[in-house]
Amino acid sequence: MSIDISLFEQAKEKIDQAKSILITSHKSPDGDSVGCSVGLYQYLKKLNKTVQICHPDNAPHFLTWIKGSEDIISFENDSDKVRECFFKSDLIFCLDYNASYRLCSDMEKLLDDSNANKILIDHHPNPSINAVVSISDVSRSSTSELICELIDSLGDAALIDHLISEPLYAGMITDTGSFRYPSVSSRTHDIVSLLLKSGIDHSMVHSNIYDTNSIDRLKLRSFAVCNKMEILDHYPLGIISLTKEELERYNFQKGDTEGLVNVILSVEGVKIGVILIEKGGCIKMSFRSKEQYYVNEFANKYFNGGGHKYAAGGMSELSIDDTINKLKSLIPELF
């Protein structure tokens, strides 16, 4: 599927007209949200634009090596500065989220109240942001892929250096599970080829993301797999749950459970994995699936969430045990 080239041209027109540009992305940042934000940021700086990134909260430690991530202002650290950025910006990029509630509540209000032009670039279904330009394609592997296509389509591929390519490659590699998910297409690999031509050290990017485990993180993940993983008898589905006490026992840091749900899917015969984590006064849930089993509508219908067909999130205000019981009672709907 190709995107109407006129959308990229419309985005470029708004960029050219803007005096102050703000880049935003969703709460609980991941590789794609950080990667696409920083990649676009570095590109806009090359165009000599005044630009700032504001995220709701801090990135996990395994992404802080990305050059430019240190310039991200988080609402949890400096809410006044974030408000100032919203007020002075005349163009706001909404990257890697389809609805303003994906921001924290305060940033959601700032975005909804802003009179700035908004450009949406995203790959999640059902976009609802009122944007002057909406570049939304659920078939794309990541928003980082779309940012790279934006730069390429505008004839600026020659501007792509390691400051742009490293964050975009990091976003693509994390959102595709190292290029193994069904969302990966020939176009994805064309984009990767373009990034590699910039001289990027792709093995360094992979190592910086996946080879930075702390001992506590490894112990937590080992505990989760050995002691908390349950593979159901009558359905190809597995569950891992972690309580607040269990997280604290292993000195949990943001990002320590990243990708853990995919361990469940790696079990032979398992088609759906669910991880439940008790934090922030509720139960955060991640769903992953493969083949003909889709989880986004299920997460939306029963657990106040949503996402992609094969990757979705949700939440529950029940106890962790009650949430597991509710999940198990609904599993027949998934099969």
C-alpha cells in the first residue's frame, strides 16, 4: 500500500510555514515513539527549524543512548516547560498515537486546546485527532518507517545521516521484533536499505537496545518465566502476571518487562500471550498474538484498550487475581 504523495507535500508546506514546531508522542515511551520523535527532530533541525520534543514521561534506560533523546522534555519532569512549548508552537506533530488520550491527561488537554496546526503520523487504527494533515497507515511496521518515507518522498534522503538513521532504525527494530512481525513488508526493507546507506552501525543499535540488561532485570524476567508463566491446558494461550511486590523485589525499572510478553509467544503451539503488571494503582495489560488470532478488539471491548491486530494494550481496575479470572472467563471469545 502506498501513501498519497500529496500528504507528504502538504506536511512539508506546513513545516515550511511554521515558526515553532512541537513533536509529541504517547505516554510510556517505547522504541518507536522515541525513535520517530528523535528522527523527525534531527531532520527538522537540518531544515533549520525551531523544534522541540515533549513526551508525557521519561524513556526507559535502554533508549537513552540515542543522540537527541537527551533533548526530550517530559511532562513528569518539567510540566511548566512543556506547557510553554505548547503555547508557543504553531505546528504540532502527533507521532505514534491515534487519539489524544494516549498522552497523559494534562498533555491531552494542552493538545486539544491548542490552536496550532496538527500533523498526525501514525500506524494505529481508527485515528481521531483533528489534524490538518493525517498520514495514517495501519499496514506500516512502525511510525519510524513512515518518518523515513516522509523524508525520502520529499527528496531529502541525502540529509539522512547517523543522527537521523539511528533513532529511526531503533524504532523500526523494536516495533517489528527485529523484523519478524507480519507488519514487515518489502517496503520496510527498502527503508532499512536507505538507512543502512547512511553508514549506520546496525549491530551497534541492536546491541544498545538488547544487550544492556541489569542483573535485577534478568532475575525479574527469569522469575516471571519460571514462576509466573501459565500455559493454559485447553487453549493455545499463556499468561504472566507480576504484582507490585514482585516488581519491587527485583528493583523494577521502566522497561524491565519490555518484550516479556513475546517470550510467551515463543512457546511452541502458543498463539496468544498476555502479561499483567500491577503498577500505578491498576493492572496494565499487554496482548500479543499471531496467525489468525487478533487481540485489539478484545482488548478494547473488555479491558479499556486497543492497538494493532497482533499487539494491543489494556488496563483493569480490578485486583490482579480478579483480572486474571475475568480474562480466563472471556478466553473462548478469542478462539
